[in-house]
Amino acid sequence: MGCCNRRCGLIAGAVFGALVAILGGILIPVGNTIIEDTVQKEAVIEDGTTAFDNWVSAGAAVYRQFFFFDVKNPLEVVKYGAAPVVIEKGPYTYRTRYLPKENIMFYPDNTISYQLPLGAIFEPSLSVGSEDDNVTTINLIMYNDTYDGNYTIFSGKDDISKVGMIDKYQGERSLSFWNNTYCDMINGTDASSFPPFLDKSEPLYFFSSDICRSVSGHYQESLDLKGIEVYRYTLQPDTLAAPSVNPDNQCFCTDPEIMKNCTLAGVLDVSACQQGMSIYISLPHFLHGSPSLRENVLGLNPSEERHSTFLDVEPTTGFTLRFAKRLQVNMMYGPSKTITVLKEIKDYTIFPIVWVDETASLDDATANMFKKELLSRVDMLGIIQKVLMGVGAGIFLLCLIGYCVVRRRDSQSKLA
């Protein structure tokens, strides 16, 4: 009778362990559903959510650093048409995006409109000199707008896959700069966040008013940022490639003469959205640009690490937690019979004026809040699932082994 009780107890224990392990397995889809529901609730841009708090005002300090190209041989350029020799001078650092979004309006179709203030505060301690420093370069008249926008985006309340996606920019669903349906498309978000549950194989699309077009970032690697896993997305080298390499860029070639019959890579003519001024955008030091760009202007040294743009995005929520946006502003000068100082110039030259490094990263307090309020719930569910499966499997195996041992002993005792 005692042997039977031992066997029955071990069988019961094995069954119990199996049930516990199965419960842990069952909790995987249930837990995933809970995780998805939690994230989707917090990712909606509406008052009271984590997404709304991060969206209204940047949670981290955003710095914009300017590096000017100082011409060292201006007389040779003017008198003899020599190639300009430049030396980078910077950084001159400003804190920006410190003001919350303004004129926020919610609409019944689950969209939100807003304007982004463009205030900037000079940071002497992070700069190489003062705002009164002199730089020898081409005179560039800059228009200092007060706001960027008006933007209209989707809140994600009725469809979380559309959260943060731009519906309209300045009241229109497409641009009017490129005279082409494809190039005038407004794709993606403003890059501050993306729909949750990222797929590494899918690019992230975002619109940049600085370059008057939409671009995409592609997954490069996974990184640890203050204890939070992030996916790093970078611009592809063919983003500003010549149409022969990237046919999608054909409609961005608006001046075949300047762009060498559309074979020049690495620059984007944005004069159509800059009051007609001859302004060209590129990556710093003409990174990924045609070699002729660096042959016509001496002293440039492009670096993938120093001059590339990237976004570090938390994959579950889609929040951008760190970024570096790096762009260069250039102007074109060339032969002229009427402008005296340009009479000796032999060919059109795209000249770098300044490159801008805009960066931000979440601070320790924000990182801790993020982990506590959101990721800790996700991690706890995962831990519970693993513990139940591990403990259940352990109990099942121990009881099964015990049952086999008892049965063997019983069989041997009967034979004896």
C-alpha cells in the first residue's frame, strides 16, 4: 500500500509540474496580448499617456552645433579661380527644441495639429568662440522662421499602426517643390517616434522639413542605451545618390546642368523650398558624394562615424531615445560675365558653408522612468512565464525520475 501511495504521489507531482509548465506556456500568448495592449495604450498620443508626455516636449536636451568652413585662400579663388581651401571652424553650440509644441488641436478624425517653436539659446561653454567670430565664406542670407509647421499627425487612437504619421504639412497632404508625385510624397513621422513593435526588416520613413523631402532609415544594429535595448537606424548611402544608382532620385534632379546631367551624387538642390536661393543640402564633408565635390573644394575629410545620421529607437514602443541629424548647407557659384569677382571662375562649384550636428539622448531620469513605467511590466511578464515553465518542468522531471526509481526498487524487491 505504501509503494502505491509513493507512486501515486509522484505521478500526481509529475502531472502538477506538467500543468505548471503548460500554464507558463499558455501565458506566453496571453502575456504577449497584455504587453501589446499596454504598449498600444501608452503609445497613443492623447492626454495622460507616456507618448503624449514625450511628444509635447522633448524629454532630453537637444543641441544644434554649427561647424563653419573658413576659406583660407579667398584672394586666389577670386583672382585666379583657384580651388578654395577650407578649414572647419566649430562647434558653435545652441540648445534648441526646449519649448513645447504650440497650438495643439485635437480633431474628431483622431488627428492632431501643432506647430514646433524654433527657439535657440547660445551655449558658450560648448562652443569654440563667440557669436561675433569672423568666418570667410560665401555670404548666405538665412531666413529665421519662428515655427516649423503646421503639422497634422495621426494620434493612433483608432489605428496604432498610424500613430505619429504625418497626415498634412502646412495644410497639404503632399509637397509642391518637386513637381512629381513620388518626390512630393510626405511619408512617415517627424522621426521623434514611430508606430510600436518595430520589424528590423522594414525601413522607418520620416519627413524632414530641413531638406524638403521624406527619407528612410534602415536597421543597422542593436545597442544598449542606459539599460534599454534600442535599434539603430541609419540613412542608406544611396539616399542622395545619382539617379543612375538610385532611380527614385530622378525627380530630385531639377537642374541637369549644375548636377552634371544628373550624374552628381551626394547633393540635393532645395532652392524650390528656400525662396529660390541657390542652396544645396548634403551630408557633412560631402559624405557619400561624388569625388569631384571634394576635388573642387580642398580640406574636406568625410567620416562615416562623425558625419552620418542615425536614430536609436526602442523597438517595443517605437520611441526615438537618441538621435544625430547631420546635414551640410552648401551654395553654388560659377562663371559670370557680369559679376566681377566671378570672372576667373572656370566651372560651377558647390561650396560648403556650414554643417550642422543636431543631437539628443535621453537622460538618466527619463531612462529610469521609461524602464519603470513601461519596460518593467513587460520584463515582469516574461520572468513569470519563464519561472512557471522552469519550475513546472523541474517538478515534472524530478517526479518522473522518482517514480522510475521507486518502480525499479519495487520490482527488485518482488524478485528477491
